[in-house]
Amino acid sequence: MRTLKRSTSAAVLVAALAGTAALATAAPASAASYHCTTSSYTVDDPSYNGPDSDNWDFDVQLCAKRSGGYIYTTAKVVWDGPYAANQHSSFTFNKARFHLQTKKSTAGKDPVVKYANYTYLERALEHSSGNGNGNGSYETGTLKTKASGQYLADGYIELDWSGGGTGYRKPLLFSASPRV
């Protein structure tokens, strides 16, 4: 009986060591991570001439990652709007959108290979935090593109101010993500 216990214990020990060796040689599984750039832009509300500050401070994080033969791009917009914006929340903009682009990195101008307009930004801006300040954030969806070369995320905000009568004004440009 004693021999059986010893051989069983040895077999279990050998199996455990073999399993450990197999785990040590296997490549670790890791999810690709986004490579991001954050930049800022301050814009004045041209339709407001009151005594309070009317500037909107935007921080935009543009991100790209490569995974499984695809490029994924996304953006996050964070803002600090004026106190007055929250008092007139649904009257600040006729339209607002974030234009997200996936660009192929080339010599010269990088061509846009995919893009989307995220118009829900208007609602997010006009329904900023309810505690008396105009702060908030918005995240776009993710664009997925088949990869062949290097790519980056780029994008801009377009605002059509209420009472401006000019439609979308000059785009608010931000720094593109690193190439992936």
C-alpha cells in the first residue's frame, strides 16, 4: 500500500511541475491599451454679453489602439462651462457635435479613412452639472478600422451658438493621438 501512495504522490508532483513549466513558457495574455493625447481649447460664447464669464474651456482626449488587426479610435470631451450657461441650458446652442476621425499616418497630410459625427454632444453641453456650474463630460463611440500601416485618432468640436445666425463656426481643433 505504501508503494501505491508514493507513486501516486510522485505522479501528482510530476504533473504539477509539468503544468507550471507549461504556464511559464506560455505568452501572457494582454489587452492592447489606448495611446492618448489630451489638449485644450477655450472659446467665448458670442451670443452672451452679460456680466458673468462666458468662456467654455474644453479638454479633449483623443485615443487610438491597435488590436487583432484593427485600429480603434475614440475621444473624451471634458468641459468647464460658464455659470450662466447652466441658467439658460437649452438655449446655448442650436447644434454642437464632435467630429471623430481615424487617419492613416502617411508622409504629408494624413488621409481620413473613417469618421463619425457625435451630435449628442449638444445635449450633454446643455445639460451640464445641475449644481450651478457648467461642468461635464462626454465620450464618443469607438470607430473600428481594418489596419494596414500606422493610424491615429483626430477630431474637433463644431458649435452653432443660439442667436449667432451663422451655423457652425470655425472648428475647435485638438491635438491628434500618437500613431499606433
